[in-house]
Amino acid sequence: MSYQGSRPKAVIDQNRCDGAAGCPVKRSCPRNAILEIDREMGVWGPKVTYAVGDLCTGCGICAQYCPTGAVSIR
């Protein structure tokens, strides 16, 4: 797989992310690269939107911890 000069990075599929406030992806990142960018109150509690910040090294740990499979490395 060729990245053509760019390094791999985690990507979050917002359609698959459940937006849990206690996100295991955010907690597992050794670089604290998963950022909370929005929070709204839903029917079942807070719904959080996450993004991947510049600190991401593409290590893949976060993808291993995502219970919904919303995180991939590209």
C-alpha cells in the first residue's frame, strides 16, 4: 500500500460512530489525537462528534478499540 508521501492517519466514519460520551477510541489513543468537536443532548444522553487531530501517527490502536468499527487507518 502506497501513501504517496503522506503518513497513515485514523479516519472516523461519522455515520458509524455512536457518539458515546465515554468513547473507548478517545481513551485508547496514546497521543490524545481524538478530539471532541461537538456535543449535543440526544434522547439517550449526550451525543458527541469526534475528529482526528494532527497528533495522529496512524498507529491503529484506536481502530482496535472502536466497538462500532467507525475508525479506519488510511
